[in-house]
Amino acid sequence: MSLPEIFEVQAGHCDRLGSPFTARILRRAAALLPEGGEVAMRIRNWQGDASGSGDSVPLRLAGGLHALVLSGQDAALAALYPPAPAPDDARLTGAIRAAFARHPAHLLHWLDSPPQTNEAGRSAALLPAGMWLSARFGLPLGLLELGTSAGLNLYWDQLALAIGEARFGPEAPALTLRPRWSGDLPEAATVRVASRAGTDINPLDTTKAEDALRLLSYVWPDQPDRLARMRTMLEVARATPPRISRADAADWLETALAAPVPGVVTTVFHTIAWQYFPAATKARAEAAIRAAGRRARAEAPLAWLSMEADGGGDGAALRLRLWPGDFSLDLGRADFHGRWIDWKAPGASA
């Protein structure tokens, strides 16, 4: 695809995911790329796949612009962002053009790294899977997250899930998630977490102002509920910092899964992260999980839970694999930001 097509495809995704303002930002920014300047040249000369299935360059740029607003570095741009009234295209284009000219170092820095949304809304899909694992095995879970970013989805057991009048999760949750739910109700069970750890090639530290800004910047500015949720989860992580390693996912997994852990359901999971791993990393990570699966025992089971885009329909596929036995379960689908869940209860034979 050409760059204009890449920006337009991502703008369409933003429209469908409930962020028309971000869609406008991307369309106005794309129109400026032929004009030149450091930021435009960096994007035009991008080495690699700039699309949403690759390096996600449009979202990197959108995040950089939002960071200028959140940090107070560009008052003129901030005056046009929500909750301000929607500006016309000419004013928005002018403000983005000026931001390109005034803040090239900032925007080039934001373009250096892939988006890290670390969307805690995805925990709306992780909690029912965790409850099912807890009910099936009657054991605490040992959580191992790949592509963990700042580790905000390592705390899904501390969140509650509200589905109509039904409620699942702890009595005093840090946050209650209320996705649009279809399909079966989840199986209610108390989740105990024995340990939680994650890895990321570029982990973020919630106690650092720049890292917190990066996380907030990738939340779309016309979605205030997501911004509020992010701020809440930043406080949760600051209160009990997660154990996160800066490492390649495969390197880390090969060590983390070297031996079964009796009395624990070792649970490897990832949400909208697998696509960003190099092919060699994905191959080695899967090999490490399969090898650990062969070593799994009834008293030391292994689970592999994923929420990833598969091109098979709206949102992401929810899949679970279990060892011993190597069972593959389809748990349904979920919106990328957890706005809706279409849940399939695992079969009794699993």
C-alpha cells in the first residue's frame, strides 16, 4: 500500500473503533506529508512496513501529536483537541502543520517506537478466561505476559466485570469494566494469582513521567472513558509495581518455562502484541511453549491465552491452549479495546 492508503486504512479503523477525531487527525496529517520537513520526510522514507499490521506509523504520529497536547507543549494544537468543539479541516490542518514545524525532535522521538496502548479494557476478556482456568484446575495462576508494555494487564484479577445485573471479580475492585456482552455468561470463580511477571523489548515504567505520558498519548483523545481507565490503572501499577523484564519474548520464555511449577497453572498470555514480534521470535516463543506443554503435568498445568487479530472477523480472536493434553479452545472474539466481548464458554470436554 502507498502511504496515503496506509493512513486512510488506519483512519477507517479509528472511525469504526469510535474515534472520529483521531481519524481526522490522520487524514489531515497525511495531506501534509508531501509538503516536506523533517517529520514528513521521516515518514515518507520509512524503512519497513508502515501499515497497521506492521510498524503502525500513523498511530505513532497520532500518539506524538496527542503527547504535545497532554504535556502542554502546544497550546494551539490543544485548543482544537477534545473536549473543545470540533474544528474545521482548515484550522486542524494548520495546527498540525505548525506542530510539525515547531516540534520535530519530539515527533521524531515518538516515531522511533511502536505504539504501546496497554489497554486495560482488554482485561474484560482475560478475567473470564482466568475464572474458567481457576474453576477447572482449582489452583492459583502464575501469570506470564508477553509484550507487557507497562504491565497494566497483569492486574486483571483485581478488576471486576459487570454484565447486565451480573457481576464478576473481587468485592473491592480497582476498576469495573462494562463491555457490551454477547454469548454465554462466564463461569464465576475466585481467581488466585501466585505470581505475575511480564516481558517487553521496550517496557514502560509507570513511575516515570515520560513513560506515563507515552501510555496516555496512545489513548485516543475523544474517548474520555479510556483516558480515565488508563489513569486509574497507572495508579494501580504505581502502588504495586509489576515485575517486568526488558527482553526478547522468546529469550524470556525459554527461561521462565524451563521447569514446571507444581501447584500453579502457569499462564502465558498476550493481547494485541504477537503481530509486533519478529518472525524468529514468534517461532522460538511457540517452540518454548510447546516444549513446556510436553513437560506439563496434572499438578503443574500450562495455559496459553491469546487475544490477537487474525483477519477472521471484527475484533480479535480469543484462544486458549491447555496442557497436558494440548487442547485448543475457541473462546470467541473481543473488541481491540475491550468495548465488546462475544464469549464462547469452553466445552465440558476441555
